[in-house]
Amino acid sequence: MATWARLGATLRSTAKSFWPVRSIFYRRAFGAGLLGSVVAGGFIYYKNEPRWRLWPHIVYAEDEKQEQIMVPQMSMRRRRFNQFASMIYEDEPYMTPRDFLHSVLMEKVDHKLKKKVLTKADLDEMIKVASKAEAGNNLFRGIGDKGLISYTEYLFLLTIITKSDTGFHIAFKMLDIDGSETVDKMEFQKLSDNADEVDTTLQVFFFGKDGNKKLQYKDFCRFMEDLQAEVQEVEFTQFSKGMKTMRREDFAEWLLHFTNEEDNEAYQDNMRKRIPTGQSITFDEFKEFCLFTYHLEDFAISVKMSIEGSKPIGLAQFKRAVMIATGHELSDNVLDTVFKLFDMDGDDCLSHKEFLAVMKDRVHRGLRVQPQYGVSGYWKCVKRETLEGAQEALRKNGSPI
């Protein structure tokens, strides 16, 4: 009881300290938090992003000293971003385009590498590089370490590489706040908490060095398709070890990369025992499977309509569900690999629920959390993002909270 009384007193004290700074909240947090939430978090990212919490965990000791241990909470995505970000500008970490590609390829980074502190001259040089960059599926590799990506842009890019063309259209509509069928720099900056401070590579690439260009949907769509293609190329090259084709066992290893399922050991055992050596998967076959992973929700609906309950799915049913969801077929080579890998009892069927769970982990690079569906889930996310903005505003203004 004493512990609960102490907790209640702390919460009341915290609430009182929060009230006097409500003007700060409205001035800074409402703009940066709410609008950023609606555009970036509330719709595009709310299904997948575990947020920063407004209040850190408070652990009370059982003695009379009432010792408090503050344990700040950090999302998995924020941790991944901080690990791979190699640049610092005005005390803020940034990724380079090369860092972003590394973050979607590797689970860990060499912590011995020291982050580079940038000067204004360094930033000007990066702006010059971005202003001359040409669209294409070599954009990020071409810019390399001569560019900056903010944390909110990182979240945005993560979303792009996991979505279908329908998702592209929704993303653009959310950015197009005034409904003009174009996006200007100010609208795009609603994504970020560093608006009007740092011109990132994406801002310069989309809106020009002076920020006067407007982004058309066709250019936005091409950028997203190019980025997906670039990520596919670097992943294929890595897992094929630079060869023109990928061994089936390497494709199976790619499927399990970034996943952390209890059955991974069994899947790997299946790979060793059932997948024949000497057979390969082409890049075109790999791309078709990547396209399928962008339509996992559609695939799940197709399976649900054709399979009763949680019954296992056979090869013919699986193939038909993929065609319905994507409009494309997966090659027999790829399908045979998938079934040999995930068929746990050798009956030529697999649990589509387990398969989808593994694939969603794979698509989200191990950063997936339980989604919140429906309008109520959306607004809960908006509320969390708004509170995060409030926390940032209060912290920057020296609040004791």
C-alpha cells in the first residue's frame, strides 16, 4: 500500500508540474507533435512503430529512502537508427544513404566506428551533391556518405520499402495536406522534427536546392519504386554473394534473416535436409517474391476466404492466393523452396499463420510489433505521438519532467 501511495503522490506532483507549461505544449508540441503524428506516425507508421513513452518507468525500492530508478524507454526503430547513424550535426544523429542501406541489410553495426561530427561546410557540400543527384535505382548507392537522412525520414523510408503501389498513393495523399495533388517542402517537413533547420538529402532531392520545386505524384511514385528496386538489388547481391543467381539455400537464409521465431531452428533443419543443392533462383524470381511480400495483407485475406479456420494450406491453394493478391505468379522453383522450408511435418502443406508471422518479421526487418487496428487504434497512436512531441518540447525548454 505504501508503494502505491508513493506512486500516486509522484503522479500528482508530475501532473502539477506539467500544467504550467501547457503554453509550451501548444506552441511547439502541437505543431511538431500533432501534425507530425498525423502525417508520419498516426497513419503511415502507427501499425508498426513502438513509440517513445511520455513517462519513463519508475521503480521504487521497498525501503524508506523511496529510491527511484529511472529507465527511459526507446523504440526498436529508434535504437536501430541510432546504431547505424554515422553522422552528427548540431548534436543530432543522422544516417547517410549508405547507412540506411546497411540498416536494412544487417542486424548489427560495428560499434567501434566513431560518428562523424559535421560542420556547416560539410552540410553545404551534401546539399550540393543532393541537388545534382539523378533519379534511378542507384540513387542511395550513388550518394553514399554524402547525404543526410533524419530519424523521421528513416521511418518514412522503412514504410516505402514494405508497401505496394496502393500504399504509395496513400502516403502521398497524407503528405498532400492542402489537396493540391502536389507536395511542397513545407508539407514534407511536417514529417520531421527538424523543420527549417537542416536541409536533408530527401528535401533537396525532392524540392531543389532553393526548396521551390513541388513534388508530383508520378515523381514520388518513381522514387519509391526505385528505392524498392535498389534495396532488392543490394539484398540479392549480398545473399547471392555477388553471383547472378542465388542458391536456393541462400534464398531460404534470406527468408529467415531478421526473423526471431521459435521454430527458426526447425526451419533451418528443413533447409539442410530438404532443399537440394546446386539449384538456383534468378533475380527476376527474387523480385517477384519481393513483390508478393508487399501484398501480405491481401494474401492473408485471399487465404482466409479459401481456407476454413486455421487449416494448413496446400501448394495449389497457396499459388492461387498469391495470384489473387498480386496479379503475378511465383515460380515453381520459389514455391518449392518455400514449402520445403516451412512445411513442418512433410505433408506438402504449411500453416499460413506461421508463414505470415515469419514473413512480416522479415519484411519489417525484425522491427515489427503488434498492430493496432481500426479508428480507435489510429487515434491512440496519434495521442502517443502528440505526447512525444510534448515531451520533446518540455525537455528542450528545461522542464524538470
